[in-house]
Amino acid sequence: MQNERLISLDAFRGFTIAAMILVNNPGSWEHVYAPLLHKTWNGVTPTDLIFPFFIFIVGVSIVLAYSRRIAAGVPPAKMVIKVVFRALKIFLVGVTLNFLWVLDFSELRIAGVLQRIAIVFLVCSLLYLFTSWRTQLITGIVLLIGYWLTLALIPTPGYDKAMLEPGINLAAWVDSNFLPGKMWEGTWDPEGILSTFPSIATGIAGMMAGAIITGRLDQERKVLWLFTAGFLATIVGQAWGWIFPLNKNLWTSSYVVFTGGLACLTLAASIFIVDMLGRKRFTKIGIVFGANAIAIYVFAGLATWFFYSMKIGDQSLNVHFLNLCNAFSLSPKLGSLIFALLYVAFNYIPAWLLYRKRIFIKL
């Protein structure tokens, strides 16, 4: 039964990574359909769901993995070194990917997607190993309410009130003064210092879902609890957004609850489809991607250089592809989407080879 749950989680994780690769690699950033772009500021598009979904999955995976080891009699303190080492590896891989794009230490971005995943994994793993689920839940709630009050009540330096505008808010001020390295937005970073705290709450939300999955209820009731919790969280997050807007760049508390609710609903659907109905055939792509999710994400990041930087003549491969689409009278946005889909298919090849040989790379 435990293996089955992991398969359904792999499917969810894999489709999330495939979506991440899709939105990160259009044929041209100048020609992208709106749902495949992040919201400039307040609001949520389907693309804004991808990163919090993955962090939610990290939280679920922590519970599934370490609950087994604890049940096997492994002392929590014995797992700490491996947890820290794995988090450090993921963080350094993220920094290395950033460096390979610029090859200039003065332009190096320290923050990033993998770096945030590493921090959330580290904190949530330690919370799971040394605290109860009630303490974890309280920690998540305190993080969300504390972050909300901090951004909403503390005046932004240089202003007479709290501001929540792009680059003009407390999180941006903290980044500009304390975040080392180059920042994605020049003076602030969407994976910056303050916004990392509520992202930990996203991981804790996944841990709460993991607690339901590993509980003593029968499978039908577990799925029902996940659906119920997800539905309620989605409603609460949307309502909270009326006073503290849904915002990925700030990773607002409302955004955490809203996306966590949707992630919980998606996990419940995945368990229902894969485990209860046995429809693995239709989720095989997700299962294959999910078996080596972070490794394939890293591979996709490295392969991006080949398609976007390597030139034939005076144009890169993606531009040549878009020119071909134009010759067939396809719209620029459609051509850009087809390129992104083909790029996902390209990355499926190493994912499938690893899965077929039962090789699972754990960064």
C-alpha cells in the first residue's frame, strides 16, 4: 500500500516537473500564451501554481520517507547528517546552475528555485524528525500570520506606511540590504530572504497531507479528508487574498493557503485515479518524470544552454525552430508553445531511460 501511495505521488511530482520545464522553456519569451506566464504582481495564473505544488510535494515526501525509517527503528538524530548533506547538495546544484549561465562570480545569483527547495527540505525535515504534527501545524500557522502582520503593519523603510508594491515592500528592502549575489529583479528576488519563511509553511502544508496519508484511516477516508482540507484551504486562501493579495513574488500567506489547498485537491485526485482506480497507464508520463524529478529538472536546466545559446549561422536553435513554424504559417505563440512541448518530450528521454533501468538519482 505504501508503494502505491508513492507511485501516485510520483505521478503528481512528475507532472509538476514537466509543467515547470514547459513554462521555463518557450520558443520565445516574447510570444507566450498568458496562462503560461507568471502574474506580474498580484493574482495567480496556472504557472504560479507549479512551484508551490512542488514544495508541497516535498513536504508530503518527507513524511512518507522518514515515517518508514522511524518505524524501522532508525533514531531521528541519526538521519540529521543525511538531511543536512542532501539540502546542501541541492542548494549548491542550484547555485552552480546559476553560475553556468553567467560564468562570472560578480553576476552570480545565490537565490533560486533549487535553493529554496533545499531550505524548505532542511527545515521541514528537522521539524518532522523532532516535533509532533501539532507543533508543525502551529509552526506553519505562526509563520503565515507572522509574515502577514510583518508585511502589512511594519512601515516600509523610506515610507510612512507598509507598502506592497513591486520593489517597494519590506521583503524587497531586506533583499536589497542583506541578500548576497545578483538578484533576479535587480534590487530584490522572488526567492529572497523574507519570502522563504512562508514557503516553509507550504512545505508544512504538504507534511499535514502526509500525516493524513500515513494515518490509520482507510484509503477512502484519507482521500475524503484530503479533498475536504484542500477545498477549505482554497476558500480560506481566496478570502484571505481580499486583504492580503495572492502574490507569488512575495509568497504571501494567502497564496500559501490557496495554492496549498489546490495542491491538496490535486494530491487527492492523484491517489484516487492512480491508486483507487488503478489508472497508471494514463499517468505513466508523470510517474517517469517524478521518479527522478530534481535530476531531470537539473538536466533540463543544463540542456537549455544548448537550445538557446548554441548557434547555427547567426541564430540559436529555438529561433530556427520558430522560423520553421512561421514558414508553415503558424502563429508565433503557437510555435513557441510547440517548441516548449517538444522540449519537455526531449527531457522525457533521459527520464524514461533512468526509470527503465530502475536508476533513481537522489540529490
